[in-house]
Amino acid sequence: MPRTKQPKIIPSALIPGTQLPRPTIDLVFKTMLQNNLAALKSLITAVLQPESLIDFVTILSPELHGTDLNSKQSRLDLHVKLHDGTLIDIEMQSSREAHFVKRSVYYTFQMIGGALKKGDAYQSLPNLAGIYIFDDVVFPSLTEVHSSFQLRRALPDDGFHLQPNLLRLDFIELPKISALNPSENPLFSAWVQFLSAKSAQDIESAARAVPEIGQLVGELTKMSSNKEFVNLLNKNEMDKRIAQLAQAEALSDARQEGQTLATLAAVQKVLSKRLKLSTESYAPRLATLSATKLAALHEAALDFQSASDLEHWLEKNS
């Protein structure tokens, strides 16, 4: 019976040196902000930096449905509406997913799916925004923590926007915190420090800078007192880690298998061209060779002069 591989690193749901659950866990992130609209407003302000103050925010149902029964449904972490009607999707991601940009665009646009009825004016459509926070690096070629994308003219590249605030996508990469300049946007810097906290000192510093973050620390403290909730978080983090390792192992196996097949094809090509041998005459024996042996055969076959050279090599190495 094959032995089950254990994760090399057992993940914890807690901030190091504390008993507080990590804010980057999507369930924690969603729960604490749902319970504190002032903090939610502060986070949105820190990211979007609106020209005027945000009066209030409303949390909408996270369930998004398409315009027909066959449409793909989505469930957002936080689906928010601002006082001016702007709709915002706020998501916390522990790692970069495949096609995350297209997924973000899909989620953002789906917020207005079926919003207009016959006779409605297009001007009634709300502005859209997506705030995607990653506990991972998603744009390796960029150094900034915060990247904001909007619809603007590309030709000529003069920065003219199609329509201000019509659509914007904001991506925040927490691991790049060292690139922050707190003096540029102190509120945003405090939020990044809080969300990416690696110690009790990080939490305390962010809470001193922003009172709303201090209130969230209280929410985290309440969560930490619920042992059943913490155990669930730890289990989910462990399951996620195991799934990530399994996926990585599967990818590694697939790459190795692909390399082996490529080497096998190269060996067959050499034997066919140099020795004029048919694949059927030696394929079953090649199938028993390891990837290392196949690579060695490929190198040796370049010097074969006859079928007997192949036969001698196989007898010696099989």
C-alpha cells in the first residue's frame, strides 16, 4: 500500500506569535468585514482613493446569477454597493489561480448581468470596480504592491479615459510590502501591513495607525475564542496545502512523462534513420526502460552501426 505523502510545511491559520486568525484567509477576511462596515469603507477608500468621501456602503448578496438558466453562476467574497451606485467585487486570494485576470473581469462584469430591462436607459448602469487582494505575487515583472487598471485610450497613448470610473480593476500583491512608501498613502500602507501581518507588532502598528483596523483586531480576537472555528480554519488550510502539493506533484509527473515521451520519440527516430529498423521490432523493449536509460540509449544510438549494436546495448542495460 503506497504511503501517503505529508506536507513538508504544516500551515497555520494563525498570525505567527499570536492566537489571531490570519486576515488573508478568505473566510476570516469576509467575516470580519461583513461585521464592520466602517472598516470596509476604510479599506475601499484606501484602495480606490476616491475624490469625495464615501458616505456609506451596502453589502449585497454574494450570489450572482446570469441572464438565463445555463449561465455560469458566481459567488463573490464581498459584493458591495457605494452611495453613488458603484458596484464593487472584493476578493481575497491566498494564491494566484490560472486565468485569474479573465476570472476577475468575468466576476466584475457579471455584477450587472441582466441589470437593464426593456426601456431602461443605459445611463442607469452603475460604475464597476474589482478589488483583488493576493497573498501571492501575480505580476512578477512589476514591483508595486498596488496595480490599478482602467479603460483608457491606447492609441495615442495619452492617458485619456473612455469614461472616468466606468470600470477599474485593482490588484494588490501583499508579498511586495517592502516596496511600499507609507508617506504616499498612509491609509493603504496600514491596511497592507495589517492584511500581511507576520507578527503581533505588525498588527499593533496597523491598529494604532487606523482605528477601524483596531476594531477588526477585536473581531479577530472574537474569532480566536471560538475553538471550533479555529479548528475549521486549520483544517481548511491543511486541506488546501495538501491539494496544492498534489497539484504540484501531478504537474511534475506530467512534465516528467512528457520528457520521457519526447526522449522515446527521439530514440525511435535515430534507430529508424540509422538502422532502418521498424518501431514494432523494438518498441516493447524500449517501453520497459526508465527515463534515464532512454536518455543514455539516445546518446549511444548515435554511434550504432547495426541492429546488433542495439541488441547488445539492450541486453547490457535492460
